[in-house]
Amino acid sequence: YPAVKEWLSSFEPKLSERADQGDTPYNLRKCAYMGDFSQPKIVWGNLCLRAQYAMVKDDAIVCAPSPFIATDDWFLLGVLNSKAADWYVHQVGVTRSGGYMEYKPVFVEQIPIPQNVPEKERTRIASLAQAIQSGQREEVPEYEEQINDIVCDLYGINNREIRILQ
């Protein structure tokens, strides 16, 4: 659009003085994480009734207010979608009308992800998360329950506490 470029050019002297420019004076606020958009990522909606994280393996651009984590860690995806992690977000997050939760990064980043997980459990959660996302719909409830069982065990959540998560 030559007319737009011509109009913007009238601002170039002032824009050129800014420290937050990218490759050109028009490319303001150079994004330090721009490369993350072309990486695999876990994405989610900002406002949901329950956890709904998904893996995006291509270079899809995620529009605000849909945050993402640049990773291809299927284990992390499984943990984030577990009832235990979702319960945690409901404790630290903000509830909006209709019971919708704000899944802002400031709340999601507080989820304590289990550390030093035996490879068998890590691999099992990752495999189940991949199967759920791949569209094997008839097995989804069973796979989700298996993930929840493993994650609760990793967190050391007992049967009485599991009932609270329901």
C-alpha cells in the first residue's frame, strides 16, 4: 500500500530515534521472543471453564489473549491438562462470571510441575497426551483418567484429596 507507506514515512525521523525498533523504524517494540512463534508450543485460551491446553507443532501465530509456552514437551501438556493442575489454577486464579477462569500466564506459571519423574511415568503421560490430541475420541475419557491417576500419584495426592479434585 504505497499511500500508507508514504504517510508512515512522514514519521520516520522521529521513529528512527526510538530504541525499541526492530529491523526498520516502523517495526516498533522488537519482540525478543518472535522466534518462539515458529517453534512447537503449548497453547491455551485465556478464559475457560477448565484446562484446555493443546500442542501446536507448526509455526502458527497465536493471537492474544491466547498465551503459549514454547516447548514440545508432551509430558508437560499432560500435567497441565490434569485435574490436579487445573485445581491449582482455580486456587490461585481469578473466576469471572459464569464460572470462567482466567488462565493467564501469571497463574499457569505457578503450577508446581513434578520434578525427578521416573522415565516410565513421564513417557506414559506423554504418550497418553499425544493420543488424546491425535483424535482417538472414544479413548479420551479413559486416557484422561490414566493421566490424572499418574499425576495425582506424582504429587502424592491421596484418595480423599482426589475426591476434592473431582
